[in-house]
Amino acid sequence: MADTLGSLVDKLITADMKMWNNQELIYNIRRMSFDEYKERFFQSEEGAKLLWDALKKACDLNVQRNYIIDEIDQKLVELVSALLNSEDIEGKFIQRKYKTY
């Protein structure tokens, strides 16, 4: 079944949490002087790789987050349209969860 609005919001929250955690390294840079920054990230290939990985992941997560926001927008448009056309939304927009324990 296609994503529901609730599952898309769950995905968005997950992406936001991953972005938050990943950006800790980037926020640490704010507290560094330029000399500390150069020493930490450009004295060795390991430091440069760490910074590159963090920046790449932050960019990738932001792109993912924006795609999810677009999906939520589209789902809301579909839901409003269905409601205005008096369509049954139960099977199309609501997916019941069942406990498996």
C-alpha cells in the first residue's frame, strides 16, 4: 500500500532526527577558531574525510527531507480533493494497524 499521511510524517520526523544528530559536528565548527578548524580538518586526510562525510550526509538528508515534504504536500492535496469529491477515503488514505503480539 502507498504511504499514508501518518507514515510520511513518521518518515519526516526520522529524517529530521538524523539531520539533527549529524549536524552536531557542523555545529562544533561554530565554536572553533579558523586555526582550530584548519588543524582539525585539514592537517590529515582523516580530518578532511570526516568533514566531507558529515557535509555529504547533511546534504543527502536535507534532500531526502525535502522529497518527503513534497510527498506530504501531494498527499494532502489528494486527500482534500477526495473529500471534496465525496470519495471514500478509508482504504485509500487510512491504513489500519494491527497489533501482532
